[in-house]
Amino acid sequence: MYFFLSHLAVLDMCYASNNVPKMLGNLMSHRRTISFGPCIMQTFLYLGFAATECLILVAMSYDRYVAICHPLHYTVIMSWRVCMALAATSWSFGFTLSMVHAILLLRLPFCGPQEVNHLFCEILAVLKLACADTWLNQVVILAACVFVLVGPISLMLVSYMNILWAILKIQSKQGRVKAFSTRSSHLCVVGLFFGIAMLVYMAPDSNQREEQEKLSLFHSLFNPVLNPIVYRLRNAQVQGAFHRVLRKSSTGGTSG
């Protein structure tokens, strides 16, 4: 679990480092510009981190499924080799999909008023500036959403149905509470991440479409802040480790 949490933490830091500095600079300045190259790079990295996080969350749900439903075989099924393979597959597939989006974006001509109606170079906002047919881009975005949103959320629902059934079979109330505590934190993160992503990229067109697209800011700004809070509050082991670090730092400061 902590191996995948470390990847989630790296992804959150990458999200913030990719979009937030330029966003804050634009908010503080009257000259809110970004050149074409950095804009495409920002879009590429944002999509890569987003797709990777979707797949890492799936790997985390599988890890929790094995821990609850097959506890005696956990160390065999979730060996370091398997964990490394799941993490490497998530990163490689995520950035492969992002590369496809970036290549299709680079082939488009941009000749109109080049004002991105967003706080950063989000792909849907950038596509609206193209003066050519973007149907292929839209089809690829929809296919990618099915692959990294609908598919993963379906797998996670199946795994958590099995987890819930296994937890209900536990005889002691304390055992059920302990088993559910670490799973509830993951469910909170999954609900926030996938709910916002589906609302932005899979909701039908409406009058509030442009405002809905700005919810993608949640992944860059609020999600990296909320994830550590959610996992700390809902996981007794994380709370214990956090308190131990605080005690060590206070003891070191007192002795110094």
C-alpha cells in the first residue's frame, strides 16, 4: 500500500509543479501569456500525470483486494516484482496516451484569437482555438476516457464489491472497522478524482460546458492538497507514523 502511496505522492507533486507556478505567475501579472511550445508541454504532462494516476489508483484497489480477500497469499501475489510491474505499466501507458494526444494536437493549425479560456493549457480549451476539424482529437479523447476512466472505475467497483463482501464476513466488529479504515480513504480519493474527471471529459455539451471544464483545476490544485489529508485522517498507521515524526522532531529540538 505504501509503495503505491509513494507513487501517488510523486504524481501530486508533479501535478502542482506542472501547472500551479505558471498559473500563479499569470494571476499576479497583467501580461498573461504562454508560448506555443510550453503550452503543448503543459498539456502533455497534465494528461500524462492524470492517466497515470487513474491506473495507479486501479493498482491500489487491486492491492487492497488481495490484502482483504487473499491475506495468506498476499506476499506471494503482491511481490515486489508485481508491484514494480504495475507501477511501470501505469506510468508507461499513461504517458503513451498523453503522447498520442500531443501528436494529434501538434498537427492542428491555430490561426484565430489565441486566448485560452482556462487557467492553464487544458486540452479541451486548447482544441477550441484550432481552425481545423478536431473530430479525430475528440474521438481519441473519448476512447482514452473509456480506457482510463470507465474501465478502471468498473474494475474498482468489482474489487470493492468483493472487499465489502469479505469484510462483512469478518466476525469481530473491531476487525471489520480496521479492515474498512484504510479502504475508505482510497474510496474517498477515487470518488473525488474520477467524479471530477468524468464530469469534465464525459459530460454532454451544455451551456455550462466551459465552466465544467475549469473543474480540471481540481486535479492540479486541490487534489494534491486533499490526498495527504484524506490518507492521514483515515489511516491509523499513517497517523501513527506522522505522530512519531513529530515526536522525534520535538525531541531533537529540545535536546539541541
